[in-house]
Amino acid sequence: DIQMTQSPSSLSASVGDRVTITCRASQDISGSLAWYQQKPGKAPKLLLYATSKLESGVPSRFSGGRSGTDCTLAISSLQPEDFASYYCQQYYTTPYTFGQGTKLEIK
Amino acid sequence: QLQLQESGPGLVKPSETLSLTCTVSGGSISSNYYWDWIRQPPGKGLEWIGSISYSGSTYYNPSLKSRLTISIDTSTNHFSLSLTSVTAADTAVYYCARRWLYYGLWGQGTLVTVSS
């Protein structure tokens, strides 16, 4: 199985801050990575796919990047509604696997 | 617009079978997507369970394969999950989701607790 190591597991930040979350794959996934946002009691919501493509309707303050097997999710200028948990997911091969999650909290 | 809705018992006894159904409304299940099950134990991360196409091709997580069956009924627009010999470790929120490589559409999820 491809292991997805996500960091940090938790993060405190303030409204207006820029934050970055990293996901490292245990092997090459050729950019086949998606990012999801999950709020308490709700299903995950797709933010980005193919590492850096923004899902329709997702604000442009969300962006994605890649360097080798490391992928990043950046949120510029945090808004109150952005405080949630974030998960990466590789869809390069089965079994599809997710990162452990990052909980983004208000400082 | 297309919506997914999970249904099934919220409580299952240990060693018994967990059965859930996902009803697809607002569109056809007979499309070029895969229909997946994903679960999330309370306070933990997400785990892919398995996948089925409209033609019935299945892909299972090897960690669950020996206990798992996913089926589809295109005439009634739903797909189902059956997980046998459950234990407390199978307690989770179970989501159904539509996959085109990644998951663009999810059901709201249903909590299944395994307990006597």
C-alpha cells in the first residue's frame, strides 16, 4: 500500500494567516493527489485534485503544489470558515489511501 | 442535482453482518463513475473500503476483502455494502461516494456502532 504521511497533525493559526500542509507519499504517485476539507459532523469536501487543480466553487485562496513525492496544500489569508480538518488522498493505485489529517484551529 | 444517501442499521452485534445501502437520486447510477464506500472511525482518519462500477466490476481494500461484498442494482439506482464478522474495530461513520479518480460527491455518512 502507498502510505501518505501528512504533517502537521494539528496547526493553530489566526484569521488572515497563510498556512501550508504537507503530504508525503511513500512512492511516486505521479501527481494523483486530492485534498479534502472536513468540518465536524460533515462529509469531506473536495478542494483540489491532480495536485493543483481547484474544484469548481472552491475559493482561490486554496492552492496546491508538488515537489517529488511531497505535495502541499496552501491556504492564503485564512478565513473563519477555513478552520476545519484537511486530508490528502492518493488515487494513483488501489488501495486508495488518505493522510492522517491536519486539524486547523483558531489561535 | 445528484445526491447520495446512506441507510442501514446504526447498531450491529459483534460477529454479525453490517449491511448498508447507498441510494443515488437526481441522476443515474449507470454512468462512467465508480461508486465507493469509505469509513471513518470516531475521531480518526478516512479508510477506503472498496469500489464498484455500474457494470459490476469491484475493487476491495485487501485489509477487508475476506469479509466484504459490494453490489450494485442499476434498476433501483442503489449500491450496497456487506461486511461480515464485524468487531468493535468496524465502528465508524460509513460514507458512500462517487469517484472519478477522486471523490467529488459524498453522502452525509451514517454511524454504525458494533456493540452487544
